[in-house]
Amino acid sequence: MVNLDKYSSIFIANWKLNGNSSFLKHYYEKLKVNSNNCTVICSPSIYLKSLKVNNNNLFSGAQDVSSFKEGAYTGELSASMLKDNNIDFCLVGHSERRQYFAETNGNVKTKSSNLIEENIIPIICIGETLEEKEKSLTEEILSTQIKNSVPNLANHKNALIAYEPVWAIGTGLTPTLDEINEVHEFIKNYDQKFINFKVLYGGSVKSSNSKEINDLSHVDGCLIGGASLKVDEFNTIIS
Ligand code: PEP
């Protein structure tokens, strides 16, 4: 399992349903990873084998995994298959999967636990909707998500949490810096066991705001969607 403690920051690129072979070739020709940081590229699964890794500060990640370990589940990919193909990270419970594929906290917990058993680090995504934020329910929603989607065997060495307000994903909107730091502090203080967890922020991170977000005392890195597709922009974010 990757040693998360050795990095000052962790940056995850979520390409979502984007990319092709020539995009990949161009991307890795220009990608410049920073040696103090951990950079993880999460591509569509068909390209996972083509991603470049150096097992030092550049890794590959899947965007999802099956809840099942094996059997008659057409179209699924198991945690052990990801491990067999040297994948070290996997996004779990991204809001797009919760929203469009009806993924529940229970599914997220099972998937995360299967990944940890295979020594793959789950990046467990949690976050409130705009409606929930406006009703001041952020802490309540996050508490429920943490309680029901983070498995008991997760700890700061084998799992990551990503705070991604749903209303900030792909919208250009972000919480204020104070709000981000307060929510991250809330997550780390939710229970004694989360104090040392690395908590990443995701939602409209770009080169113009990444430094101020990543410099916050309770932020340990960022999860980047749209801006990770532009390699020059991503290089600035991770530099
Ligand atoms: C994401 O997909 O997790 C994400 C944060 O997207 P964006 O950076 O485009 O808001």
C-alpha cells in the first residue's frame, strides 16, 4: 500500500468520462510531477493499464469498483482485479455515482472495505448539496455519510476522505476558504480516529485557487475534475 505519510500534499485527477489514447500520450509527455507530492490519475477503466506510474509520486486510480468480489455480475470490475493490474487508488462514492447510479452509503462502505483488503486506498467522497447547505445541514449530512460509508477497518494509513460539496463540482463555485477549513476540521474531529486522516478538498479547484485552498491548515490536498483535463493547468496545481 502506498505510504501516504510521506507526502506533503495529495492531488487526485478525476478525468471522469473523458480521454482517449492520443489524449493520454500528449498528457504524459507534458505532465510534471512534484517530488514532495503524491499525484494520482483516475482515468476511465479501459485506460488504466496505459497510465504511467513511477511508484514514487505518480500513481493510477480507478473511478469506481464493484461491491462484489467475483461472480455473475456482468460489466463489473473487482478490487482484486484492480490490484492485479497495479492500481493503488480508487475513488468511491463520488457524488456523480451517488446521483446517477444510485450509490448508497452502504455501497460505498462495502466497496471501500473490499479495496482496503486488497491494499488499494479508497478515496471516500462525501459532501452536501446546495439545498442541504442552505438549510445548515452540512455537518449533519457529513456525519451520516462518514458514519455509514467509512468502514471500520479504514484508518489514516489506508484510506483518504475527499470533501466535495456537490454544488461546487463543475460549477465554478467554491465555499469560502474559512468554510473549507472549518468543514475539514469538523471531519477530522468527528471521531478521534479521524484526527490524522488526510482530507482532500474537491469542487472547482483550478490553478487560480488551488494554492490558497491547499495551504489551509486542515486541507491535505485536492481532488480535481475539469481542471485536471488540461495538463498545463494541472501541472500548475500540483507544482
Ligand atoms: C470532481 O469531479 O470530483 C470535481 C471536483 O470536479 P471539478 O473539479 O470539475 O469541480
